[in-house]
Amino acid sequence: MADWTGANDTPGSGAVGVSNVFDLEPGAVTGTRWSQWCRACFPGRPIVGYEWGRSLTHALAAGFTTVGEHRVWFRWGVTRAPGG
């Protein structure tokens, strides 16, 4: 079977942000696969993301640690980003 694992990796000014991690066979192995890929492509940079529920459980099993809660701010009535 083909390896259908992926994620959006966004290099920033000191870290790599990871989102939308997916795998046909989800689990801790997914976190391990994409973290290895990120480390190979962006050596020395920390890998950061936000997970919750099962995804957080899998990320923790893959060796990640939590550093705090993530807050999302939303304002009703805004349909686009300011200046966009």
C-alpha cells in the first residue's frame, strides 16, 4: 500500500508550524513520520502545532510535549482578514 501520510509544514522565523496532519492509518506513527520529515527538511528548528483530542494523544505518543493552551480569537461579522 502507498504511504498516504502528509501535513502542511510552514517554516517561520525560528520554528516550523505543522497543521492538517493526515494518514490513511491514523495513530502515533503519523506523528512520528511527519516529525522525522520536518526534522530532515528543517534541521535544528523546533516543530510546533496545535492538537486536541485523539490528535493530541497521538502527538504525545510520538514524543511531543505540551507547552500550554492554544486560544483562537474570533470576531463575528468579519468575513476576511484585515487589509486583505
